[in-house]
Amino acid sequence: MTQRHVHVIGAGLAGLSAALQLSLSGEKVTVYEAAPFAGGRCRSFLDRELGCRIDNGNHMVLSGNVAVQDYLYLSNALDTMGGPGAPVFPFIDLTTNERWTVRMNKGAIPWWIFDKKRRVAGTSLADYLSMIPLLMANSTDQAGYLLNQKTNLYRRFWEPFIIGALNTEPDIASAQLLRNILLQSFAAGGDACIPLIPKVGLSETFINPCLNVLRQHDVEVKYYHRLRAMLWEGDTVRELDFNGNSIEIAANDWVVLALPAWFLRELLPQIPVPTDFRSIINAHYRVDAPDDDIGFTGVIGGYAEWIFVRGGVASVTISCAERHKHIAARDLAAPVWREVAALLHLDPDRVPPHRIFLEKYATFAATPEQNIRRPTAYTGWNNVSLAGEWTATGLPSTIEGAIRSGMKAAQVAMRWKQ
């Protein structure tokens, strides 16, 4: 019998994850990507105005992200990750100029919350019991309504954590999705909460190593291939149309659709997908910092949630940017720089060379209503599975969720192998 051919549409993290799993399992795989590069929203590029490579967004993963760890292991990229090597999280409150560092112990029992020098500044031991209602959240609960919003723990931990992790306003964010993140991070103990940050860039960690492994397994990645249409016979795809270039799908072949939700909705309107999205603003500034310096700080009371410093660049993440729709993204350069300057003890009035990027459809809105619209990897069709962080991964739009979705789509394909 002729070897089965798996066609993966989309070379973002979900598509690369699926292609990696399939090729390492002995499948013949081809990846098709509309852009001239792989990685999608997780990549690095040379910015001519700043004169250096930057990431298109800031991403920090935790040691408890098992799908990420598996993906990096299979890509031979574990050593491209850096970080503090311990479950420590520095913070600054811009309204009071207080600085503190949350220092978790590595074991499963959270002894650290009994030491006021190791927990969130201004919080009491009793405040941490607020996690209990979240752990029992159902599919309709909204995170903000399960928490006491009058506490320092809410203002200095829960609110920025929800906004950063779910990219959604806390009052409408899904408590169930938040619970699922907590179960594989803070609730699992310090061993699962060690921050991991790419030493060089997103592409050098998540994209290039995977592409190298794919090449070693004879996987071809075809760029400038935008899927325009699919020819169906009942529940079976028979042909893929890439800008007029048709590819026949043989009887035992398979198709993995690793496309953005909004694009799949246009291509296959019968599939339920999220319809509400949230944006992210990323700001990058050239600063005087050692090239080998890698650091991050959580920000309270400002525009930013996190400030990352690496290789002479300070990068700022502003999640759920709809909260600041009264100000244009380009006008944020000066006020956001003042936050960076306060952190790094630099001149707040001398804005250095910078770039501001708005990712309008960065993630789906992680609300209970949108969460139930997420389809599973298995579609019920004879030779198609779905991948993407917007599918039903049990997580919000995260790197962990994207990689997990690719693994699931690959598993569906391999389960149906004839």
C-alpha cells in the first residue's frame, strides 16, 4: 500500500506540533503556510528601526507546561530556555513604588504562603484561601465574581494574573479556564512554577529547532500557500485548493487544519468557533543592559502586566488592550516608557528608540460563552482533524494550549490510520 500522506495546513505552533508528532511517528508529512515564514504569532524577526532581533510578543512558560516540555525535548531545544531556575516572581507596584519577590518553595505543600517575606506584599495567610472557590468552578462561572476584589491579593495577583493568562477582563473571564491553569502551575507546587524564557528569541526556541527536526524527517514546508477552498465528497476531503494550485487527497491521506479561528470560520462556516477576540499590545525599547541579561518583572498599577529585559531590549506586554481603547497604541510609547524607566531607574523623559505593535486578534476572549464554542480536534469527518489554541484544549490561548492542540490533532490522525 502507498504510504499515507498527511497534509498540515498552517505552520504556527499548533501546525508545527502536529507535524512534529506525525513525522516522528513515521508519517509522510507536508506543511503548507500562507506567510513566507513559520511561527505565526510566536516568532522573532529583525527590526531595522531598533537594529536588533525582537519577538513579536512576549511569552513566558512554566516548568509545569508539560506539552511545551515535550515539544522542546522532541525538537532538541530544551537548552534554549533560560530563566531564574527557581519559582521566583519579582513585582513592582507603580502606585506605591513597592517592590517584592514571590518566592515559592519547590514542594507541593505551599509553605511559602506562611512567610510574609515570600508571599505577595501586603497579603495575609487567609487571603490565599480565595483559591478554593476557583478550584470548584463550573463551566458558567466568571473568575472575577468568585474572588474578593477588595483584597491586596486580588489587586496584586489575581487581577494581573487573569488578564495576563486569559487575556480577558476578570469580571467575564472563565473561572474554569483559570482553574485549569492553576492546576498545572500554582496548585501543583513550586516545581511546576519555574519560569522559562527563551535565551535568544521565540524563533530560536520554538520554531527553528522544530523546523530542523522536520527537515531531518523529510518534511517539506511550503510557504506562500494559502488554502482557498476544499473539495468534499460527503464527509471526506478530496482536494485542497491553494490559490488555484490543487492538491489531490488520496483515499488514505489525512488533513490537519491548523488555521486561525476567524479563517476557519470563513472556510468552513458549519464548524462552531470562537467569535469574540481580544488584542495585545507589545512595546519594545532599546535600553542599556548587558547582552546576556534575561529578566522579567510583574507590574502593578500601570499599563503593562510584564516587563521583560533581554539583550539590550525592554519588552512590555499589555494584555486585553481593549481596556485602554481610549488611547491609540502609538500614543502609549511615552507613558509605557515611564513604567519601564521606573523599573530600571532610567530617565523617564528620554524615550529611547522603540516599536509598538498591536495584535488585534491575539486570542479568543476566554469567557464561558466563547469557551463552549471551541470544537474538539476530532471533527467527525473521515480524514480531517483540527488544531489551534482556540480549539477545546481546556486552556485559554497559550503556547501550552497551541502545542497541546497539535498533539491532539496528530493523535486523531494516527488513530484513524488504515
